[in-house]
Amino acid sequence: MAGRFYITTPIYYVNAQPHIGHAYTTVAADALARFHRLLGEDVLYVTGTDEHGQKNVEAARQAGVTPQEHVDAKAAAFRRLFEQMHCSFDRFIRTTEAEHVRVVQDVFARLRDSGDIYKGQYEGWYCVPCETHFLEKDLVEGKCPDCKRDVRRAQTEAYFFRTSAYAERLLRAIEENPDLIGPESRRNEVVAFVSQGIQDACISRKASEWDIPVPGDPEQTIYVWFDALVNYLTAAGYLQDEAQTAKWWPPDVQLLAKDILVRFHGTIWPAMLMALGLPLPTRIFAHGFWLSADESRGDDVRDRKISKSKGDLVSPYETAAQLADVSGCKMDVAIDAVRYFYLREMSFGLDGVFKLEAVMQRFNDDLANDLGNLLNRTLPLVERFNGGAVPTPGSSAGALAEQICAAAEGAREALVRLDLNGALAAVWQLVGAGNRFVDERAPWDLHKSGKTEELDATLYDLLDCLRAVGILVSPFMPTVAQEIWAQLGIGGYAAEAAWDACVAGRLAPGGRIARTQPIFPRIDLRRAATRLDSRREQEPDRGKAGEKPMADEAIPVEVSIEEFARLDLRVAEITTAERVEGKDRLLKLTVSLGEETRTVAAGIAREFPPETLVGKRVVLVANLKAAKIGGVASHGMILAAGEQVPLAIVTLDRECPLGTKVR
Ligand code: MSP
């Protein structure tokens, strides 16, 4: 009987906009979940959001909503993105769910009863953005070792988890199960970290309104990381349903990036499970980071990865929209193409650089030229030489049988190793073999010379190969797989087929193909570049100060309060202002939002000399899509009055903190 497969992603902090990094882990998990479903396994694939922590209270206050309203909206944005990205998660877990809160408190109480959690004095350092306590020795040049920001002294009474008691057992477990933590380089980091001696982890803090209370101690709330890690247990039914827990525990694969491996998933997490007497996950795998193009060199410190605070947030949906725009493909296909790019471009485990140009290149090379080409060549041949019907194969069919088996075996083996891009490479070997087969067999010649049986066998083999390709690509590109099957005239769903059906000869003869438009129209890369540039230029400054006035008809008569609330307007201070060479209207401004600094381009140079602007408190549209304007990467827009020319900059009539929301 086929087994079961439990796979998790990290649960994401809701204080960021969902971006490529979050989508990557969740899409990778989705491909693995879909693959295991094709193997006939019962799958539990869990993703979700991490919603406690003081940052949310602060963000909610600034947004003028309750913390619950704030996290509800943010969690919905993550969920929506993952759904848009065709992720087929079975459970979207949120740490504010009542059931989870109860499980966290129960786990805490159990570990306190067993002596694994004790109360002590905490003295050390605390990093506010990371919500993490550090010991003196863990600081790097006096700063947070993770985000490199300032830390502050903290001394309080707190609860500790006896991580140190499990160090030896953990090292033994890692040694005995080389698969437990991967890839190898990351496993070595965990071993080095644990071997140098680990301290007990501080897992509570002075009570705060938004975190989970320590059971029986109203003075303390549970540290967000302890709370977050328990999600993997909650989702498996732990302390709620014994049969469910027995079925799903332990996870087969836990995916995350390298940022949260060593301290959390590689150390505290297995120690917590040991303390609870639970089996460890089969595999904890830390992949690399997506970096933005200009950050691809140098070390891999956390703040080099693509992130919101750097202002280089890459929206997966926007990438797909751009791809659909320049290629003319359907949006669902574009989304699948972005999934393909993520999983093919980056070796699972290493870092990768994101460039839209590379997405378009892969779209043309792998999807249009290889996969699309095989389909677009085969179907017209079947129409021309067999009236659009799947021919009867005859005894000479099965010429691609070996290649089909090799691709299915190669991809299976790779996916079991979590080598996602290796699996795609194996599938593309088959696509290549199919394309070569068309050239070698030259069906048009077979037709001309009246070799009907050979012609039928050739066409059948090609259609049958495409059927198998449909199944093989379905974990990565589920909609594309379905399109392929639909064009082949196969009923049912590719994603619901069996991996074992990836053998030659399973296509029923006699069916009718149903060719439609090419799935992947080739992109004209030169035209696409121009189109994307003008798209970027058009978007940022609409309606503002002389740059590009918005057409009257585009201004809606009314907007609802909800529509207005989508604008994130913030108090900001202009800290620097300079002219942009060759652009007589443009100023490059640096504005401070308190914790964050942005670069903003503004078309106000003729009316406002730069030196008159420094120190001004202005209103910034903070969630305007980033864009390049006159060569300046602009992350927001300052408000000004005036239609064609800016007459006045919107300022504030009294002091208020930078970053305050404007409503
Ligand atoms: N809430 C914690 C995780 C708790 S799990 C019990 C957290 N959240 S996070 O929002 O910061 O998400 C971190 C994860 O997002 C990474 O481990 C990775 O899965 C994904 N990524 C975020 N940025 C990324 C890149 N730039 N590149 C690849 N993945 C990255 O940490």
C-alpha cells in the first residue's frame, strides 16, 4: 500500500508583503506534494502564517486597526498569493487559531512538568526586529548576528528550555541519520553550532497583549519562535487527535531557507521533539536565497536576500503578469512558467539570482522552443496525416519507451532526493528526445513514401510521449500539464494520474486531439524589453506633478473607503535631494520613514530647488509599486498639489513621528 507524506514550509511572518522568497519555498513544497500524490500517497502539505509578536501590534496601531484585523488581512494576502501560484496546500495554519494556541500552551505545560522548561534569570541582548534573545558571545561586533542591527540589553525573569540537555543526543541523531538535515554543507553548520556548546533557550518574555500567555503565569508570554515551531505539531493533530497524530507524525520533509536552520529548525526544534518524546522529522532541508541581481556577489548575510526592507521586493504574481503581457500567454500558464523558472533556475540548496530577463529567456528556450515545440509540431502532423485521431500503434510503436522510463525514473529519483531542478532536467531529456524523434522519423517522408504503419507508430509514439510528459511536468506546472492533456484530447486530469502511468503505450487509440492556440507563444525579447520599460515608466508617477498626467476618464468618480485604505500613506522626512543628470525635471530624494529609508524620484526639480527640500516633512505613498524613473529606482511617491506642474508639496502642520500613517 502506498504510504503517506507530510511536508511543511515555514510559517511566514505577516509583517512583510509576500514575495518571491515565500513563494519559492511554498511552490517547491507544492511540487513535492503533487509528486507524492502521483505516487498514490496520502499527502498532508502545510503552509501558513506566523502571527504573534509585538511588531504586529505596532503595525496594527499604525494602520489604525486591531491586531487581529491586521493579521487577518496579512494572512489573507499570503494565502491568496499561494493560491494564485497554484499551490495545493491541504492546510493553511495560522498561529492565532484557538486550537494552535491551546496546543502551544499544552506543550509548554508538559515540558515544564517534565523539567525541560524551568524559570531563571535572563541576562543578555535582544534584537527587536528579529525578536530574538542573544548571549554576549553570539553577537557579531556587538550587533545582532542575524540581521546585523543594534541590539539592546535585556535582563528579566524568564522561562528557559533545556536545549543543552539534548546536545549530545542531537549530535548522535544527526550522525546516525545523514538525511536528517540537508544539504550537507548546512548540516555541517548545525553540527559545528551544537558542538561548540549550546545554551538553554529563553522561551518567554514579560507578558505582552498579543502573544500566547504562559499557562498559569500571567506575568509571561511565550516566545514567538517556540509558538511558531509548534505549528508543525498542531497541523498533524498533536494533542487533538491521536489517530491523526499517529498517521502524520513525523514529517517526511520540512523545507525552509538557510536563515532559520541553525538555531531554530536544526537545534531547538529537534530538542523540543526529543523532550516531548516524539520522533524527529525524516528530513529538514534548507534551501538557498533568491538574491536581487546586484547583490549576487559577496557573502550571504541575511539582508542581502531579496526582502521588503531593501525595497527590492519581487512579487511573483507581478512577474507572471509581466510574462503574460510580453508573451501573450494565459495568466495561468504564466504562473506555471514562473514556478518552472523558480524550480529550474535555482539548484535546490544554493542561492540564485532573480532577473526578469532570465525568466523570459527560460520561457523561450525551455518552454516555447522545447516543450511547446514538441506539442506544436506533433498535433498538426496528427491532423494532417490521421485526421486528428490518435492512430492505432501497431507492432513497431514504442520507440520512445526507454526514454519515457528513463525520464520517469530519473525524475522520481531526483525528487526523492529533493533535487527539483535535477528532476526537471530529466524530464527535459525526454522532451529533447521527442523533438529529435520528429526530425529523425520525418513523418512527412513516411507519408510521402506510403509507409502507413510506420507513420502511425511514429505519431502514436509522439502523442504517447506527450501524455507522459504531461504527467511528469504536472507537479511543477499543473495548469500547463492539463492544457497538454486537453490538447491531446485525453479526458481526466494529468495531476490525478499515476506516476506509474509514465510508461509507453498507455494512450488509448482512436481518441481525437483538440489542438488550440500554442501554450507558450515565443517572446520577442527586444520588443519585450521596450514594453517592460514603458510599463515601468508609466506606472509610478501617474497624476503627479507635471510628469504624466492621468487621463481624466481614468479617474473614478468615487472610491470606497476600502479602496482608499489600500493606499499606504506615511509621514516621511526628506533627508537628501539631488538633481539627476540629463533630466531637468527630476530629483532623486532620500526619505526617512523612521526605521526605513527609501529612494524616491520626483518630477519637481524645476519648481523646487533640491536645497529647499531637505528636512521637509512630507507625505509618502509608501506602497506604490517600485519603478525606474529616469534611471532612478524609485520606491514611493511624495504628494504634491497641482495638475500639470507641482504648485506645492504636501507637508504637515505639526510634529508627528516619522512613519505615522496618514488617512
Ligand atoms: N516566521 C518565521 C518562520 C517560523 S517557522 C516555524 C520566519 N518567517 S519569514 O517570513 O521570515 O520566512 C522565512 C522563510 O521565507 C525562509 O526560511 C524561506 O523559506 C522564505 N524566504 C524568505 N526570503 C527568501 C529569499 N530571499 N529566498 C528564498 N527563500 C526565502 O522566518
